[in-house]
Amino acid sequence: MGKSNMNPWIIGVIIFAVAFFAVPSFHDSITDIFQGGDTVTPTSGGCTAFDGTTMTIGPFSYKYSPGTSAATESANVYRVDGTNLIDLGSKNKTTTYETQPGDRFKIIYADSSSVFYGREADVTVPCAAAFETSTVDGGKYKLVANKTPTITVFNDDDGLKNTAVNNESLAANDAANMKMKIVYLSKGGWSPFGDAYITFKVNSTAITDVELSSNDVTVTTGDTPNFRQSDNSSTGFKFYTFKHPGIDTENVKSVDYTISLESGSTDGMNNTFNIFLDDEDYYQNSDTGLPEMGVETEDDADVGHTTEVKQEVWLE
């Protein structure tokens, strides 16, 4: 049988394929033809369509009222440079930046708000001529309003609401399990991106131990906020602090707790103790310039939310 000759077209296709994948200059020339002949140097992120992008901060809105604008709120903007954050300052909504596709920013929405909690958003500039950060921040532009909770404590001996005229009976070397209810209001939150801190300030002689538990939230021991420890300069007091994840709720949320008290050799007659509820929020550390999440602090005027929730409990 005679040997058949390979079709010249097949040979040409093979040569073309080899050259296209093996010779970079030939590959680029062919690619240019199909892209119109004009090459665009890729920017960071691999975007070749734009050599600059206008980034607009926001817009922000109220999480549980999507149609409500938060136009008066601002944001602190940081450019991400490797592992470093470069502070670009606090900016109002609609502030624009000229940047490049692929650039990265960390933005703290509502950074100094007295109405909403700060919210951290990581933004990567998309391949576009212009964009708003709310379109790429994963819904972080929806701000949670600060809604102040209410605290009610009930006596162990009669189950009634504790008041100045309806005290809890606590004798020397005694114990009591008092019920506490905290009502978190609707369409907002309390420390939604951090922890809620519950601190008991008691007479260290009259009360020798305090424990807090709940079936509704996971309660653990916590560090007493520094500003709480310095809140009272007098002696004879001790602080017990507990924490649990913050609350973010569309509807009213009631959380039940049990306060377990033990008295010392000096009974709790005609005594009181205070309950403080503190929240965490984003704030800028004045020493480092970096964003932090934490409870209010008086150090160098670094502050989170400053709303105080306090309840006094009466003993006899």
C-alpha cells in the first residue's frame, strides 16, 4: 500500500498552534489583532479595561429601614498596603477617591456616630470606571442603630420587681438567685459587632461572690472595662464582669438571666449594688491611628459608644 501525504492545511494548523503557545511575541501579536490592535497594560487585579477608577464612599442606609438614608454619617477610610493600613481620614458620604482596579481599602462606616454602630467593610476596587462602595461591601453599608436596652431585676424571695421599697432579703452568709431581664429594643442593636458587657459593682464585705447565667445567651466571664474600674475611687467595692455576644434584632428581644449572690459575715441589709451594661463599638486608637473594636475608654480620648445603662438593686 502506498504512503499517504499529510494535508498541507493540517501542517499549517500545527505550526500555528506551536508558534502561538511557544513564542510570546507571536502570541501577543495575534491577541492584539482580535482585540482591535491596541494593547492595555493590566493594572493590579488584572483589569485591562480601565486605567483608573473613581470610588465613592457609601451611600449608607438604616438596616431595618432600607429606604431611610443615613446621609449625615461619615466613614474612616484606610488604604491597605500589604499588612499596613494608611489612614486617609474621616470622610462624609459621597466623598470620592481616584484609585485603581484591584486596590484595597478598609472602611469603618459610621466611625463617629452617636446614632449608629460603626461597621467594618473590606473593599476591593472592581474593574470599572466608577463605583460606590455599598455595591461591593457585602451589605455592610446597612447600619445598625444604637437602641438602649432596659434592665429589670426581680427578688428571689417573692419574685416581685426589686425596688427601693421592695428589697431582696439577704442575711449574713446567705445566698440568693435573683432573676434579671434585659429588653433589647426593636430595629436596632446593642453592641451588634462585639460583646455586651454586664458589670456588677458590689460592696466587697457584704457580697462575696456574684455569678451570672442565662439560657438565652452564652455568658462567659469578662474583663471589667478600665473606665468602670476607675469609675469609683472609694474603697470597699469589687467588680464582677460577664459578657455575651451583642444583640442585633428587628423585633423586641427579651433575654432572661439569673444573678447568683452570696453574702459574707456582714449581711446585705440596707445595702445596694449597681449593674452596668456596656457595649463595644469601633473607634480609632489615638496612638496608632488604627481602628479597634472595644468598650468605651477614657485613654487619650479614645471612645466607643458612651450610652450608659445602669440599674441599682436594693438589699435588706
